[in-house]
Amino acid sequence: MRRQIGFALALFLLAAPAVFAQDTDTDTEARDTTREKLRALLKTVGKRSDVEVSFHQSDKQPYNFTGNMLTGLSNSDSLEIVLRVTENDTINVRVYPHYKDAYINLDKVKEKNKFMRKLLEYNDSNFLFWGADDSADVFCGYTFTLESGFPDEAVTIVLRSIRNTDGFVGELRPMIDGSAAAPKKKPST
């Protein structure tokens, strides 16, 4: 009996890598397919007058696309947009506002408590959520799950709404600079 169990265990251990490799290949194929759908959508949507961003695939991260929104902004120098196709059937969108030729970094914000409180309020009232990455650079973002297929229309809506981030940067400026400066333009929610 022990011999039979040992033989069955040995067969399982020999076959397991092949089974797991097939799952990995399938996952990679699905991720590649999603990336190509996203590439095609970004090429089209980026040309829209309410988006106006030229997206390109990252040289360092093959599942990332980046672009910079430069027009129609009154508070930010630019809005750096990063879209990432993840291994977990999601697409992450991260928008990094550039203010005074740099990322907005939590460590450099003058009025940190007010700033963080405002970001928490934005998470309750904004379409996009707000956060900071592991280097303390502030972003707003959105995450799509791919459970119901590729979300063409939803990605388009999110990309069209990114320009509104500039108005929120205007509200944050006094806390970033530590001054009572008023925002140039009010955001629309």
C-alpha cells in the first residue's frame, strides 16, 4: 500500500509543474490579449478632444502604457497617466499630477495634516480615488476588474474625467505650498 501511495505521489509531483505551467501560459495569453485591447483603445481614445493624450507602451514594464495630459490645465504642469494590465485580471489607472516641475510628494507638502484630510475627503466625494505610492508620490486612480469582459466604455469615461484632477490640484495648492493662495480653477466632480 505504501508503495502505491509513494508511486502516486511521485506521479503527481512530476505532473504538477506541467499543469501549473499551462495555467501560467493561459494567464499570460489572457494578459497579452487585454494589453492589446487596451493598446487599440488608447490609440483611439487618446485622440479625442476631451482626452488629447498620446499613449505609448513602457520600455521598462511591457504591461504598462503611459501618457501625459498637457492641455487645458491651469493648476498642474501636466498629468502623467499610467495604465497597467495586472496579473490579476485588472487594469489600474494612476494619474500623477506634476506641480512645479515635480510629483506632489507627501514628504514635501507643507501642511501635511490638512492635505491628508483633504485627500480622504476626496476619496469620499470624487469619481477617482486618491493615494500615494511607495515613494510617497500622490496620485489619483481607478481600478477596473475584467470579470465581465474588457471595459471599453468605462475606460473611455475614466480617461475623459482625468482632466478634472487639475481642479483638485488647485484646491490642494495652499496645503502643498503652505500658503493661503486660492486655487485658479474650481474642480468639477
